[in-house]
Amino acid sequence: MSSEARLYTFSQETKDHLRKFRLGTSRASDPQAVIYMIDKQTKEIRQDEDQIVYKSLEELADDLPDHSPRFILLSYPLTLPSGRLSVPYVMLYYLPTTCNSELRMLYAGAKELMRNTSEVTRIIDLESAEELEEVPAKLAST
């Protein structure tokens, strides 16, 4: 067991939700995103309080905090130049430049554990909510 797995925890409910979200979005025709956070006291990684499934990057941008990191799981359907539909499942690692060093360290330590537990194919780092606009182009370039 890695040291991250001993420090951070996932409830069974969170693990089930991660799996259900991953499997349920693989054939989605619209973008879908959920926000995850780390409880500073318990070190539990869980979905944020609102538990919203976002259907657009604009909605998501409006709800991201200005000074706190977040993990965002995103399923984003796009049509490739070949005409084939692709639905990449990625993690957006939102780390605003204005957040404090304690939160930076907390989220940095859990990044790979969250990646492995959520089974995403790629991580995209973001420093501001405005950078969400660039995500579709980044996804199409792979």
C-alpha cells in the first residue's frame, strides 16, 4: 500500500460513485463533470457538498472556488478529424495560484491516488477557471 493510500481515504460510497460515473459517462453525448475535494480534517477525498453533475464547462467554471484546489472528473464527447466520436475521461487538477501552500501540499499528495482510483486516462492541470475554455482543444490534440 502506498503512503498516499494510508494518508487519504475514500468512503465506499465515493468509490461506488467514481465507478458509476466512469461507466455511465463512457457513452454520453453531452459533457459531464463532477467536483471532488479533500476534507482537511479527515483527509477523505469526496464529492463536493452540492454533488452536481455539470453539463457544461461554463457552469463548472462558475462553481469553482477562487482560492481552493479541486479534482474535477470530466467526460467530454468530441468528434475526431476522422469523424469518429471519442469520449475522453480525464481529471482536471484545479490548483489556483492564489491558494495557500498547505492546500497545495494536501492536493499534490493525493493527485496520483485520485488518478488511479478514478481510473482517468489523463490529467490536465489548470490554474484558473478561465483555463477551462482551453480544455476541448487540449482533449482534441491527443
